[in-house]
Amino acid sequence: MKIYTKTGDQGTTSLIGGTRLSKAHIRIEAYGTVDELNAYIGLLRDQPVNEKRKELLKEIQDRLFTIGSHLASEPDQQKKVLPDLLEDDLVLLEKEMDLIDSQVPKLRAFVLPGGHSSVSFGHVARTVCRRAERAVILLKQQEEVAEIVIRYLNRLSDFLFMLCRSMTHELGSEEVQWKPRIA
């Protein structure tokens, strides 16, 4: 099977179900940003500091594929053949955040992204996650989107922040606090 179909050469793409949309449509932007986020989670999974978290990060990638498949489908197709996002998926992220919170110093100020390339990759993933969340919220203002998708992306961005704090701690890197300049 060839990877190229030429059906998108005129700037449209097909949803699961057959409807063609402009590649600039907010639905395409939403699932494209989720796909971008998934690539960054893969980059995080490949960092040596995350060796013990590979399975967790792979599970998150699987959930992002689930979200992407829902966003890439016509609403009437979503309940027929697609995998589900479950409340347990949010609970898993919350438990992981609670565990990290018990292992890192208490947060007393805003922190600047960086300190180590692995941590920086995590912060990029976090900001892409927030962008995906905004795109899905915008889509929801126009079309049906399951609430759990927005909740998962919100929780995931929080998890990614905590993951960055954990990586910083494990790598012995400096967590640089933001010190606002006061005139």
C-alpha cells in the first residue's frame, strides 16, 4: 500500500467516516496538535532519565492516539469502533503527580523551563499539550467533543510539569525560580 494518496493535494483531508475537511479546519488543527504532542512524549520516553517511566509514557501515547482517533472521526462514528478514554486514565496521572510531589522539594515559586535538555523537552511537551487543549476547547465551542478529552489534556499538562520537576531532581539539575524584575 502506498503512503501517498494525492487526495490531500487540494488542501483537504478525510475524517473517519468519509467527510472531507480543509486541512486548516479546527478539528484537523486539534488532532494534529495532539499528534505533535504524541511525538514529544515519544522524545521524552527516549530520554535516559525516563527509563523507569517508559511504560507510563507509552501508555500516555496510547491515550493520545485514542484522543486523536476521536478527534479525527465524525461524531456519529466515535461510539462505534473507537477505543475509549476512561476516568481511570485521569486517576493514573493524578496518582503519578502525587507520587512525584512526595519526592521533590516543595514548589515555592514559578520555575523557568530548562536546566537540562531532557527537562526542556518536557516543557516543550507541556506547552504543546496546553496548545492542544486550547484547540480542543475551540473545537468544542463549534462541535461535539467529549468532556473527558479536555479533562485528560488538562491533567496531562499538569503531569508533564511535575515530570519536569522530577527529571530536574533526578538529574541533579538546578530548578531556576522566576524572580520577576520589579521597577
